[in-house]
Amino acid sequence: MEYPTEQKRFFSANLLAWYLIHRRDLPWRRSRNPYYIWISEVMLQQTRVDTVIPYFHRFVDLFPTVEALAEAPEDEVLKAWEGLGYYSRARNLQQAVREVHERYGGIVPDTKEDISSLRGVGPYTSGAILSIAYNKPEPAVDGNVMRVLSRYFLIEDDIAKPAARVGMERLARDLIPEGSAGDFNQALMELGAMVCTPRSPQCLTCPVMDHCSGRLAGREETLPVKSKAKPPKPERRLVALIEGEGENAGRILIRQRPQEGLLARMWELPHVELRAAASGGARGSLAAAEPPGPAGGPGLLLAAADEAAAASAGADSPAKRGRRGKAAAAGGEAPAAWPGDAHSMEQLRIALAEEEHVDVLPQGWIADTNHTFSHLYWDMKVYRCRLGGQGGAPAGQLPYRYRWMSPEELERYAFPNVFLRVLKMYAEEQGVWAGK
């Protein structure tokens, strides 16, 4: 579809002028280093700017060059990424950087064909690097940009469909002012992040409001059109926090995830999926079935940790995420109640013995937590356990993926957020990290 030339010129000129005055001072904007820009763009996918800034500083301090990241052990890279989530981003980034190191002598390619051939580099990332680092007139269209373009040009295509993205990439390319590709693409992103926000857009402060077709039609609150994604699959999981005894007193048993798949090669607490209860059939509020934690005890500590993590990442609160997951569990209906702790602990014991050949004796409930992935929702109960008859078992008597870890060794292993929160809660409750 063609749009009025005057409307397009007004948009490009006024948006660029606004950005040059009002742009935020972000660390990756202080350099045209394509490697730094690449890191920032990968980190910013699905993550708030405020959350990314300290990660970006630490990451480039640890891996200041393409060569440094290419040659770093994966464990160190994942540890530096710990807390950002979507860990496949870190793995793909390192793999692609290794390709740059081997095939291009450590210089990030400056052509669409070459840079798009790298692992994990899609149309948005390639456009961002080429325009911001090399000032090439390539569009960089993400969710923020599609929202801005949908509103300004009154585009009613479903932005969840590939055809809509292709059309907006074509439009965005046509809008790029000659010689200002990097600044213009960042201006589009900035407008979407700061002014043309998903809810309650700040139209009165928008530099292009005069010709915004969506605002003039009263559609700024209803655009863009986006079909709902499939809700994540709900799973209930039982987690074993296994305390060591004897020579392993003060340590916790952890295990490494498989080489492939979700959270590949990261570390975690042993856990199993809750099987369907053999009896009961009771339905009702999950909250009503959850055992309360002692006042000020670890359950409350974990809830506070969940809230802090959610605030940092700009996510919903655990309570909201819990409601979303529980509704998804039964298509909007109340899910079946959790079985009692005695049943859950017995199932945890049996499942770990059958699936992992690890003999545990659950001692009692510690806390509840949850975590939402793009396609999965984990509702989790954590139980304190010890090894059956061999609490001080050395690593050689356990499956090869298992390892005893002391509190001081936590910094050596990369954990997904949900298990990191549990471990830190437990460490604080035990007082092992007092003053750190």
C-alpha cells in the first residue's frame, strides 16, 4: 500500500529532529563498534533497557572483543548472562561470534548477505547492526517499530503475521532519510519505547502527532492489531532441595541439564513433573490448596525475591503470572487442586528414584514459586530433602550430571532465574551468606 509522500516526509524529518535532541544516553550508543551494538541488540530482545544496562557493562568488561567471546568457555558466558533469561540468545551469540572470528578475521560483516548467514541473526538484528554501526539504509523492525508504524499510518494488518512484518520492513526502508539510517532506526525504537507506548501513548508529546492517522481516527489505543499467542503449556513440578550430610554438610545437590533443549547445559535443583493424582478429583482454587509458609519464613522470602525479580525485569508479579498460568491450565477454568504434601513428597521420591536413580527422603515443604517460559508455565513446590542412607555421598556415587555445591561455589555455575531465586532464598534463610 502507498502512503502520502507528505505524510512520510513529515514523519522522517520530525522524528529524526526529535531524536537528536531527546535521545537517551545509553552505553551502546556511545560507540559505533558493531560488536558492542550486536551484544546490546541481542540483550534487548524481550528485556527492558534498565535491566540490560548493568549486564551490558559486565559482559563487555568480561568479553571486550570478538576474539575474547569466541574463545571463552560457554559456562562463563552463561554465567555472565545469568538472570537475563532466554539463554539460547547467549549461545547463538557466542556461536555467531565464533563464525565471525573464524570466517571474517574478527570483523563483524557489513553486508546483509554475510551478516544474515550468522547463527541467530535475523532481519531485525542484521538491520540494527548494519544501520547503527555502518549507517547502511537497512530497516530494523521490531515490536516497537511495528506499533509506531501501525498507529501513524493506520495499518490494520495483524502484526503477528509474517506478511505484515514484510510490508512494514518495506515501508520502514522507504522512510529512512539519506545518510541517517542509524539515527533514524534508533529514533523509531525510541519513540516506541518512550512515547508511543503499548498502553496510554503520550500523544501530546509526540513529534509526529499532527499527521498521525491513528490518532486522528481515535485508534491510537486499539492499534496495532495482533492476534493472541497460544498460552504457555502449564506444568506442575516438584523440586528437591537436597541437603548434604557428613563430608557434604552445608552443601546442596545440583544437577546439569541435558546437552540439548530447554535451558541446555545449565544447572538446576533436581525436579520432576507432578503426575496426575490417583484419587480426589477435587477442583478449586490452587491458592486454597497451597500450604501456608511460617510467618517470615522461607515461603515469604521467596515471594519477596520473586517480586523483586519481576520488578527488575518489568514482568508481572508472581501472583499475576500465577493466575495467568492457572487459567491456561484449564482453558480458563479453575485447575484441580494440588494434592497434599505427603502425596507430593512421595511422588517426588519415587520419580527421582525411577528417572534418575537418586534415592531421596523428602523432609518437608519449603516454598512455592513459578516461572513462565515462552511456551511453558512451571508451577513449582520446593521440598527440603536428604539422600536416603547416604547423605554425604560423594559425586562418584551419584549420576554423572549431579554435583555437590557449597554456597561459595554458586558463582561458578549458571542457573536459570527460578532456581537462582530458590538457592538465594535458602542461603539467606540459613544465614550462610550473611553480610555478602
